[in-house]
Amino acid sequence: MLNPEFLRLTNDFGWVNETEPLGTTNAFLNPRWSGSTTTYSDTQSSILDSAASSSWWFDTRNLLIHKYVKTSQNLCCLWDIGSGPGVVSGYLERQGIPCIAVEPNRGGVLASAKRGLPSIESDLVSLHLPDASVGRIGLFDVLEHVEHRGDLLREIWRVLSTDGDLILTVPALNWLWSAADEEAGHFIRYSRRSIRKELAKNGFKIQRSQYFFASLVLPLLLLRALPYRLGIKQPVSDETLLESNGGWPGKLVQHFEVRLSKFFSLGTSLIVVARKV
């Protein structure tokens, strides 16, 4: 049975869907696509997949993203670009929000397909989606991995409908830069000002934004950023942070982040909702 979103694009916009089955339910390959456009690796995708079910960090981020998504009046399918193993879109799908996962890494595609997501091995450009045809696009900790970010943002601008939402999360605060960013393949950490300027340059205006993970600013400064500046090897790995379930302290921090982080002007991450202008 064809996905309703694929049928909508074909019937309403004349999209020629050339994706081919990958041999696993919900997994597809775009034959037009031929190479990765991000720095994300198979290893990083595997870490995300294994951590997704138990990590307080991912769980908290999912709750915040869902909070932003559900407050919107936009009920369109969300295209999760650079979806990895479907950590975010898999969660949103379980909350009743239809999603399409688009990921250049095959391991990520297969993992998100197992989560029940229609998943396409591709980048966005190679799908040749029609102009102004998509109602919601998500970039969840993706933009910082893309070297030529303007190219991606301009393609999103082209395919997003005039009243569509671009919802994204990015790592925040350049002074928290550390070896962890280099190992993760980041090109940048953002502030509210820098993400606003980059989005405006590519035709978007921010509707809402907030920092989150304020509780991690001091630990990351002391355990990562300062040692990095002193030439000390990173003492806390991403695996340690992302795979931790946090226990009861994690639950307390999660409660704080979901309900109170909007009142803080600092955080290790930013969430943004933007629209075309």
C-alpha cells in the first residue's frame, strides 16, 4: 500500500516517485541519490539507535520537540531530513504525527524503517520534490553537520509550503566548542542571533525559539570546553552522555527542562520554528 503522503504529492503536485524498495518493510532507496551530504557516520548512527530507547537526553529532546510540534495548527506530515535511525520521527509517529524519514546513511534508514517509519535512503535535493509541496520539515541536530548549509536551507525553502513550518534543533553556544564537536563532525554551534541571521539569509523568519538543556551548560563547560582549551583530552565522551538513562536525577532534570527551560537565556541546544518570508 502506497504511503498517503507519497500519493498526495503525486496526485496534487505531479511528483514522480522513483523510490525503490530496499527489501525491508518501510525502507526505500532513491536511485537518483549517489552520495552523502553530511559528516554523519555509520558508527554515530549506530550509537543513536542503541541509545534511543534508554537515553534521558534523547527522551528529553523528544518531549520538547513534540511540545513545539503539537502546539502548531499545522497538521501536515513532517519530513524528517537527516533522520538518522528515526529517534525523533519515530517518537512523533507514536504520538500520532505522520512522518517521512529521509536519511543518506543506510544503517539509519533500516533502523528507522524498523520503527515503522516510511524511510528513504537519499538526501533532500535528489528527491526532486515539487515547489511549495511539503507542509512540515524537521532538521533535528542535522544542520551543524552540513558544510554547505545554505544549499540545504534554500532547497528546504523551495519545497516548503508558504505556511509550512521548518522545525530544527542545533547545538548551542560557541564557547562550549570542544573535542566532542570535532569528533561528531560539527561545523558550528549556534546562538539565537547566529541561527536567526543564517535563516534570514536563506529566506526564513523565526516564529519561536528557545534554548534548552540549561542544566548541562556548566558541566559541559567544565568537563569539555575548558579542558579542550587547555589541550586536555576530552574526559567525557558523547557515548557516556547519550547512552545514560540518568536515573532519578535524569527524571528531575527532564522535568526542569521540559517545563522551565523556556525561561532561561542559555542552554547547550536550541530549538527553532521558522517560516518562509
